[in-house]
Amino acid sequence: MTPLFPLPGATTPLNRRTFLAGSASFVAAALLSTRARGAVAAAPKFSAYPFSLGVASGDPLPDGIVLWTRLAPNPREPGGGLAPEPIEVAWQVAEDEAMTRVVQRGTVAANPAWAHSVHVEVSGLQPARWYWYQFKAGSETSPKGRTRTAPPAGATPDRLRFAFASCQNFEIGHYTAYEHMAREDLDLVVHLGDYIYEKGDSAKAIRPHGQKEIFTVDDYRERYAIYKSDRALQAMHAQAPWIVTWDDHEVSNDYAAEIAENPDKQPPAVFLKRRAAAYQAYFEHMPLRRAQLPKGPDLLLHRRVEFGRLASFHVLDTRQYRSDQLQPLLQPPSPAALDPQRTILGDRQREWLFDGLARSNAGWNVLAQQVPVAPIDRTLGPEVGVSMEKWPGYEFERRRLLRHFRDRKIANPVVITGDVHANWANELLTNFDQPDSRNVGVEFVGTSISSKGDGTEATKDAAAFRAENPFVKFYNDERGYVSCEVTPQAWRTHYRTVPYVSRRGAPLHTRATFVVETGRPQLNLA
């Protein structure tokens, strides 16, 4: 049997050269602090279990994966309860859950400048197969995680199963949806933002966290520690690789680029310091690659994750580069929204997206992003009210995206969306002003994990919403997640919901299932 985590001698120093050679490409630039150039603690003593926040993996490639953990014996304390010194962490990847057939191993320094987080970019693995991984620091061993590599670039697998989720306000409800998600046989999970919420304690809190509104990097680190203490969330992270992106609450509600929700209280120079702290803490707590290493208030989050030739995930960031929201946030379609200078993506991200879509050879092109694309009229009755905080507030760019789907004949565009704490299934039209115009894609909007609290399945406004928005084929106001099965021939989406989150133990229901056939962008109720 292969020994578990053979380590160098307890006092062996790890200099810069050996550290970089043995770290499996950890984020080197993030570790070259003054303390990291000296000795790294190879046999640390911990006051409590250091892997309290669990393990995770993400952004699979055909030959590799990102592995994540963070050392934090007392995660709510500054520094996670650790001295400000680098600590050596060993990692290994095996072909079996018992960890007897180890195929990759190495050591990395967990640096205090990055909250003793660890991001290991493992390569040299076989495509399209499951692996197990584990970390060790001192005498302590992490929980095991399971992960999966992507298929070969030229292969078309028979099936992809994934789930997507968003909006998990810890205070407002339990993460029961993740308990059910963990029972599905999923290849990966996509999280579409609002992983944390930044405000102070709520009067409606089911699980009060005892923090005020957060502004500093230590504040954000503590908030992530609170959220990651949830056992259901930890279990789902350890079950399969994740693809993550953010929305607004990872920083501050309704922020737009350098503009805070209340710019009079937080002018751009002040807000950017907060954004830098939030972006650093986000990177520290997510299974992201060195390409996503933040540089002050900037973090390059948009990227592509390929699942062979079956599906391409175009992961978007609709917060960091957007123009400010028009006010009021709910209003009739606005001529101002048609200003060509207004953007939700920014010029560089938009061109990256359009170019990637045009070049894609994937059977399904998935836009993994935050806010609804469909221009949903949310004001019942003769008046019209669409949200200026969603894509309709950037109407010129929204129409340009749909024209790109049509003109470049993009193969099977599917938009997956979070943000709005409700389930919607929308057909995307070439021109929404002409309801009989051609469909160019579909949009699945997933509800929240817990945000908004208990919902109801029998929503009285559901029929009215659909009547006013004929492109809407489903609406539901419960909590839960969305599960998808993708084959070369069809895409099948299941809306999974739980009836309550205010207490534990809610059962799971499938409220609707839609099928989209390849080459036919319309929603068919199964």
C-alpha cells in the first residue's frame, strides 16, 4: 500500500526553487512575500482541526484540475487562528477512494498573505475519469474529495450531467438543496454567484452570523468561513468539480464596476479598496487557477471550460465592467438603455465572448452568467416594468448578443442564469417586440439555494406572468437548484425545489422538466 503523504523531515526548509518546483504550479506570484522566501513550517502544530472549511476542486481540463483548501483551525479569527508564517501542505491524487493508487503528489506552501489558502493546478491526469484527492499539514489530514477531468478536446461524450445554483444567503435558510444535489450523479456543478452576502445580521435570520456589514479583507474572510462551515455545502464541494463566477453580493449589492450602490457614501476611490478586499477573499476561497489571481481591485474571471465537443461553458462576469444601472431599477423599456455606449460585459469581454462563440465547435454553447437575458415584464397589468439591473437595462448589447446567435449561426445557445431567487424558463427571440419572431436560444433561470426564504409552489401570479410574457414557459417561487442532462441529441433540464428552508429536512420535488432538441431552440415540457 502506498504510504499516505510521505513528507520531508520535520525541519527541512523549503527554499524558493524547491518550493516552485514541487508546488504543482501554485499561484507563485501570490506566494513571493518576504516570509515565503524563508523557511516554511513543515511540522506545524494546530490548536484545532486545520481543514475546517473542507476541500474543493474546479475548472477541469482533459489532463488536470484545480484543487483547493484553506488552513483555518479557528476560521472566524483573524488569520484563521494561525501564526503569520507559511505552512507546508502536502497533496496527493489517486485513482481510488482508498488512496492506494496515487498518481500525483507534491507539496505547496500555504501563505498567510492569502489566508493560508492552497490552489494546486494538477496536470498529467487521464481525461474523462474520476479521481480522489486529499491534503495533509503536520499530522492532520483533510477530508477526501472526488473530482473529474474533462473529456479529450476532440471527443464527443455520450452525456454530461451537471447542476447549477446561486444565491445562498446563510442567515435566511438552510442549504437543504445541496443535500439533495449531492445524491445526484453529477459530473460538475456551476455556481452563478451570490456565494456570500455582505450585509450585517438580518432581523429575519434563521442562522444569524453575528457580523456587521463587511468591508475589509479580514471581514470577507470571516464571512466566507461562516458560509463554508455549512456541512451540506462542504459535502457538495467534495463531491464534484465546480465552475464558479460571482454576482454582486460577493462585494456589495447592485455595484457596477467602480460604482457602489450608494456612491455618495462610497466614492470610487473608497469603493475600489473594498472591491480589492472582496476579490482577494473570493480568490482565496474558490478553486480558481493562477489566471484568476487578483491584481488589486481587478480579477479576470471570464473564461471558457470545455467538455469535449459536447458543451462549451462560456463563463461570464456581468459586474466588474458594467455601466451603472439606470434609475429607477424597474421601469418601461427605456431609450437610454439603447445607448450603444452602455455595456454589461465591457468591450473586451464582449469581443472575447463573440469570438469564442463564433469559433466554437461544441454541440451546445452554454453562457454561464448572472442576470436574466429575457426582457421579463414584472409589472402585472397594462403597465410595463422591466429591470434595469438585468440585461434589458443594457438593451443595445442584449440585442447585439441575440443577433450574434442568429447571424453567426451559433450552435445551440443555452443561457443559465441566477440572481432573481425564482425559477424561470424562457425562450430567447430574435426580436422580443415581435412575439412571432424566430427563437435563437433558450434561457434557464435557477432559483436561490436559500435567499428569500421559504417559497410557495402554487404562485398565484405564475399564470399572469406567463400571459404577459409569452416567451416565459415556466415560473416558480420555491428554493432549490437546476439539474441538467446534456447529450449530442438533446438537453434536458429539471427544476428541483424544496418547499421550505426555514427548518431542516425539506423533501425534494421536481416541479418541471424541459427538453430542447439540438438545432431547435424551443422549450418542450416533458
